[in-house]
Amino acid sequence: MALWMEAGSEPKTESEIADLQAISALKHSTALELKEKGNEYVKMGKKHYSDAIECYTRAINQEALSDSDNSIVYSNRAHVNLLLGNYRRALTDAQEAIKLCPTNVKAMYRAAKASLSLSLLVEAKSFSENGLEQDPDNEELKKLAKQINLVKVEHDKREAEVSKAVSEAKDLLSAIEDRGLKVGKAMFGELVGLRKPVLDKNKILHWPVLLLYAEVMSSDFIEDFCETDMFSAHLDMLSNMFSESCPPLPWDTENNYTREAVELYYEAGSGVPLSKKKILHYLLDGTSGANVESVDEEKDAIESHGSGKGSSKWVKVNEKRILCDVLKEPDFIVSGIPVFYVVSKRSSFYKEFKAGKWSLPP
């Protein structure tokens, strides 16, 4: 009998040919029955989806169906996998169905739907367009194609925003590096928020600057301190607040903080300079690029270590200097944004501060 023939051998007798034809017919019939049984299981609901997949798989394994019939079975299995949320398997099955029958519109629809669920928007668009070429009046495909286009437009918009944010952050990082500035961990987040420096069209840096009144730990903020501005210009703009004709600040009961009496200081070597990668992530924080997992950049060098938090060393700022020159000082580490401390020569606190006996509260 043909059942006992060796693999690869050809039937020679009429009996062997008849046996093979009977086996082939039986396998074909079994495959069709399994296909129909799978369809019935799908109609019976979610509890029977796994049974449907098993039937479709067994039908395929019979290797007895035509390409067009096998395409339908693969497409049906793709449909069930979609219902189960097995989108990768659904896509694989739908692609196999299309390979077997390039005009299988249902398979194209399911391939498009699976691709959309996997965020493969280019592929989803391609499958939906190919399906509509085959069946221009297919309402389900039209609806899906519209959905894919809307998602793709939104995705492309987000990608453009991310790309812009990353590009701007890289430009900022380059500007910081070109100036030889050291940037440390951001401090005073509750006061500063997500404010970052800005690089204008002339490649000039504009920094948000925090002014802290060390005596009482009150604060003021300069939103736009151009790196080419002198400190005196901004203190003059704040002069109304320090003017003798204006009421003193609520905490300045002795009216010590006048324009002539105030001095600016920075804390030397405060913190540890960050690596390029960490600075870039800091600059991206709060932007569309904040969740970018990796950014093309050179391998980071090992972070250098600053003086840490020993006894504080306060360095007086010459008001006639520009911001950029002060930030370039070897012992200046930008704590996310520049921070300067305001003290008054008239205050009893002044001597304590100058002697290095005061430090930031923990």
C-alpha cells in the first residue's frame, strides 16, 4: 500500500496511485472540516478562541489545501490572534496569508490592524493602501486607513517635537562645552522648577539666575540673564526693591539691604561636575525629548570630582564683570542654573558669612 512507501519515492502501480489519491482526499477533507470547526469555535466566543486556533493550525498542518484556501485559514487564525491581543502572531499569520494569496483583502485588513497595534505605522499604512487598491469600496478598510493616518500624523508630530528638543539640547550642551563651563546637579528645584538656559539665534546663552538672600533664605529670580550682561545692570534693575524711598523687604526690619550695601557671592566648588550624558538628560527634562532612551553621543568620560560639601568658601562677584566670565571661573559649578547669594555689608550676618561660618541648611 502507498502508506508503506518510502519517503520521496514515486508511486508505480495503479494501486499505489489510487491509495495516494485517497489519502490526499482524506487529508483535504479533514483540513476543510478543521477549518469549519475553527470558524464555529470563533462564533462561540472568547472561551473557545484557543480551540479555534488549534483547529486552524491542524488544518494548515494537513498540507492538503490550495494556496487560496490556506490563505483563508492563516487569515482566520490572524483574526483570532487579533481578538486575543496576540498582535505579533496576528501580523505573522496575516503576512503569510498575503504571501499565499496577494488579493486576500481580509488578510490585508488584519495585517494593517495588527501593525497599528504594534505601532508599525508605515507598515500599517502600506497594508491598508494595498487593501483599498484591491477593494476601493471596503468601508472597514477605509475607516481603518483613516484611523492609521490620524495616528501617523500625531506620531510624526511628536517625533518632530522630540527631534527638535534633542537638537536644541545638543546645541545647548555644545555651547556649554565650548565655554568650558561645569554643570552640576540641579538644586533648589522647588524654586527653579524646570527652567533651563536658552541659546538664541546669535549663539548667545541666556540663563535663568537664582538670587538667594543667605541671611533669611528668601529668594529672587532673574528670568533672562544674558551671558554678556554685567551683574551691575541687573542689580540696578532691582534697585527699586533696594531703594531707600521704598519700604524695606518684609524680613529686612533694619533696612540693611540697600543698593549700595548689597554684595553678590557664589559658593566655590559646590557639587560635582556631571558627565555629558547627564547634562544632556538634565537639559531634556521637561521637554518632548525627556523620555528618549538613548541619544547619539560620544561615550561619557568618568565624572570628575569637585571639592564636595566641606566648609563653604564664598567668592565675591565683581559687579562690573559679565555673567559668562564668572561662570568660567575654575571653581564655579553651575547647579543646573547659576545661583548667587545676596548679603548686606550692614547686616550683623555679614561677618559670619564672610568668615565661612554659614552654610546652606541641609
